[in-house]
Amino acid sequence: MEGLSGFLIAALALAGSPGPATLSLAAAGTAFGTRRAVSYLVGIVLGMVVVMAITAAGLVGLVLALPAATPVVTVAVTGYFLWLAWRIATAPPLADVAGERQPPRFAGGFGLSLINPKGYAAMAALFSGFILVRERLHLDIALKIVVLTLLIAIVNVAWLLSGALLTRFFRDPRTNRIVNIAFAIALLASVVLALLA
């Protein structure tokens, strides 16, 4: 298990840094609380397992090798994240509709992971840059998926809880609007950075 410590450090840096999934979890925690956003969290984590499998199988490289695929994928991803940022920015203040708004669901989290450019870039770097088990490719891939799934789950729970801890500060409509817009801008900035990387 050589390389495990370096793999863990790199994985923590890549999975824990602000990105579309982590920022949307913090926003969901702020807007809906931890309990109501759990299915969204589970969707994000399980979606990342699929992203890991796709990356490990080399399918991302095959799709992006097609000349017309990259612009189509980029437009689709950008459109989804613009819509998500708009939903976050225009969400009504917590005091106005405390229990009426629908929290993000499992399918939204799962879908977000599948189109998250940061997720694919991070998994490609981790799967190609580290070897945990030499000369046993299947075991190496399986170990990476298990370790990354646990780490991603822990990191995402932390982001969700951090957002939920902020909820009590955002009952004021003006403060809530500022925070929603800040989350939306941060989400868009993270997508731009991921697309430029």
C-alpha cells in the first residue's frame, strides 16, 4: 500500500476544496438543514462512485476524444450549473417559507456528480497519479474507490453540516439574499475554474 499517504492528502485536497458539489451541499444545508438535505448528499456520493467507475474504465477519455463531444458536454454542464446557481440565488428567505420549499433530492445530487467537471478532473488525477497496489490493477482500482468513497462522504457531510450551522444566521431576508447570491457566485466561479483546468 505504498503511496497511500500521498493519495489521501491529494484526495482530501481535491475532494475537500470548494467545488460545485461541496458548495451546493453547504447551500442546501443552509437553506434546508441537515436532515432535509441527506438524500441530496447520498445522491452526490453515489454519483461520485459512478464517476470513479467511468474514469477508471477510461470512458471519459474516449468520449472527449470525439471532436464534437467536448463543446456539447461543456454547454450542457454550463447550462445545468447556471440553472442551479439561479435557483440558489433566487431562493426565498428562510423566514418566508420555512417548511414549504422542496429540498434538493437524490436525483439532483446524483446528476450533479455525473456532470461535475471538477469531479472528473479530480478522479482522473487520483486514478492516474497514484498506485496503491502494484501489479494488481483491479485491486488497485477497487481500493481507490473504497477509500475515495469514504473520504468523499466524510468531506461532504462536513460541508453539509457547515451550511446547516449557518442556518440560524440567515433568517433575516436581507442577509439570506446576500448569502444565497454569494453561494451562487461561488458555485459559478468553481465551475469556471474546473472548466479552465
